[in-house]
Amino acid sequence: MMKMYLFLPFILIFSNSYAQKLTDKFQYKVTYKLTYKLDSTALDEPKSEYMILYAGDKLSKFSSRAKTLSNPNVVQGNSGHTSREALTKFHYEILKEAQSGNLHYTLKIPKMDDTFYYIEEMDQFEWTILPENKKIKDFKVQKATTSFAGRDYIAWFTPEIPIAEGPYKFNGLPGLILEIADTKEQWVFEFFGLEKLSPKVSYKLNLNQFAKTDKEQLQDLWYRYRKDPFSYSNNPIIQTSLFHKRCTKNMWNLLLKC
């Protein structure tokens, strides 16, 4: 079993040897207050957390404020300090790459070295733009609706900030989404603040450090961790279905080339 542990890092590096690096200089920092109700049996007890969207010409990054402040890749423009073990319910980062149209969902298992990502298309929203307007703080916003992951959403976007971005995976409107919520208000993103960064904040992410998977497998793995973190931490990752087939295939291909 020890040999399997020692060999696993090589397998991951080999399988991701052609993965790309994501880089940009962020011009905008948008802060949202997320109010959410995870427990369907306790919908009268909402929780909240601050989330941050960084946006540049080529790339955007969305994550929790606690995770952002603990990330050494983004330090300029942050005016607070937090422990690297800052508590958050949201351990993902979502990166949207405008040129390729790819959305990269990355996840690090808390207190573990296991890091994963999967790729989706950014263009997964069919928006209906409505004539209704209102003001959010100093910005004039317009109403739009869409459906996503079994929920109907109402968004308010502002053409005054001409970037087709928003919180979480949401994007594709002719202006920044300042507010979006599902009609049952189980997930509510409220605009908290906007900062235009000067100088711009440099960012880079090397996907070679992550194991590529797909959405379904990562959801299963994340569920396994949340259900029993102790069992997960004492179980070699090589035993999970996520890696078994991939590692076997990569090893076989490598041996054929020797």
C-alpha cells in the first residue's frame, strides 16, 4: 500500500501534463452577500456568507471571501487578514474563461491535499430580459429571468458596468449582475460593493496542481467527504472510483511507451 501512496503524485502529474494555466489581471472586485438555506427542514434559519467576484478582460474568479483572503495568489486589493483555516461553507472556486467559453470549477478538500477540477461551458443560461428597472445603490439595473439546476431565478444587472459576469456560475447578460435570487429565495446574492482595482491584480492558476474529473464524480466525492470526513481522511484516494480507472489507464499507456 505504501508503494501506491508514493506513486500516486506521479500519476496525477502525468495525467494532467497538458493542462493549461489560467492567467489574467483583474480590474474589478465585486462583493456579494450570499444568504442561503441549505437545510430544507429548517428554511426559517438562513445563513449568510460574503462572496467575491474578481473580473478581468480574459478571466473571472468567484469564491467565498474567506477563501479569497486565504489564497496567496490574490493578495493585492484585500484589506483584511484571515487565517488560512478560515471557516467557510464554500470551498470551491469558479473560473470563467471568456475566450474559450469554459467554466472551470475547482475544489480543494478541506485540510487535505486533494484538489480537483472539472470543465463546463459558460453558456448554459437562457435569459429573458424584461423592461422593468430599479436602482441598487447608485446603479440603474434591469430585470432578467432564467432557470438553472431546477430553480427559477430573477436577476438584476447593470449595463453601466459592461462585463457579462455575475456571482457563482451566472453570466451572459449585457452588464454585471448585481443581484440574483431563486424565486423561493433559498439562494440570494445581494450586491454589497464594487471596487475598481488600480493597479490591476495579477492572478494565475496552474491546473497541473489539480486532478481533472467530471461534475458527477466530484459531487460524489464531496458528498463522501461531508458525510464522514474522518473516514475520507483515512482512506487512500487511490481507492475511490474517481481515480481507479484513470490511474490504471494512465499507467498502462505509460508502460506501453517505455
